[in-house]
Amino acid sequence: MPRISKKKKKNNSLIEAAKKYSLKDAIAVLKTAEKAKFDESIDVSMKLNVNSKDMTQPIRGTVTLPHGTGKKVRVCCICKGEDELKARDAGAETVGSDELVTKISGGWCDFDVCVATPEMMKSLSKLGKVLGPKGLMPNPKSGTVTQDVAKTIKEIRMGKIEYKMDKQSGIHAAVGKLSFEDKNLVENAKEFIHTVISANAVLSKPNMIGSIAIAKSMGPGITIDVSEF
């Protein structure tokens, strides 16, 4: 049998296996667990009672966390003309047009989010095989194809994230860092959960949310009481 470390034993002892915690209490427990040597992410996972194969439209969208993610997001913006200056002023690390498309097609992907203007999408079509598997392809549904690059880049840097249901009918997102104040983590997590539920009509029906859990990068997962939402 694999040996269980003292740290894991201590963390497991903090949680009552059959108990469903309030979001506030769950975060308090995570704060008392043994810490890693880095600022761990706090992740929320939702299991939906839907069959992903029966969905005509995937459950996906965006949410702006009120207190950000705690992570520095590197933004790449593919645009032309005056939009290039606007993108740089808004804080994009990499800005360009056709020459940037060529660079990315060669395998360069040193960024976390890619934003593009509609006029550049024809040029970007060749990048599907490069950016698609990495989840970096600009998409109108996620708001990363936009006429207002400055607004979009500012929103991303302030904490706008994308969510999308996976093949197992799960939705996952990092909602902050362990170093955040408890109150800020609660508000971020609530904003994420409420946005997912309210933005998708199918989830407003009873019993469509199977379970919700919260965890930190190197710690235990804690089941949240779904009725809170």
C-alpha cells in the first residue's frame, strides 16, 4: 500500500467525510490545512447532472472575479493599426498582426490568453491546430474576439476567466490564491458558481447541480452544500 504522509494524514483529519460544508466554513478549513511552499490556487469544481453528449450547445461562458485570480495573466493581442496602440496601453504583453500570426504558427505560445479583432480571424484560421489544443484560440463566445481590445484586455487582467463543461459534465476554475482574505475567496467563489448557474437555463432546474467541491493545489477537496446556491 502507498505510504500516506503525515501532512496528508493531518489534512484528511480536518474534514468530516460525509459532511457538506458551507462555502465559508470550507475555506476556513483549507486555511488551517498544511501549506505548500508556494501560494496555492483555490479551485472550485462543479459536477452537473447533464449528459454532455445530449447537449446541442456546450455549457460555457465567462465570469469576472471581483478580486481577481491572483495570477499574472500574459495577454497576446492580434490586431492592426490603431488597435495595436490601444492593446499596448491596456497592458497586453505581446501585440502584432500578420508577423505575430507567423510567429505563433511556428510554435511560439508564450502567453495565457489570446485576443483578436474580427478582421484578423481569417489570418488566425491557420492557427487552429496550434492554439486549439492549448485552449488559446480566440473565440467570440469567450469574448476574446472583439472590436474593443482595450476593454477586453483590461477585463482579463482584472480577473475575467472562461469556463467550459468537459466531457465528464464537470466545470472547474481557479477562483483565487490561498493568501487571499477569506472574505475575498468566498466572494470570488460565489460569483463563479452563481454565474455558471444563472447563465445557463438548463441549470436553473431542480437537481441539475450534482455536487460542488473546493480544494487547494496541494490539499484535500471539501464538498460544499449545494443548497447554499
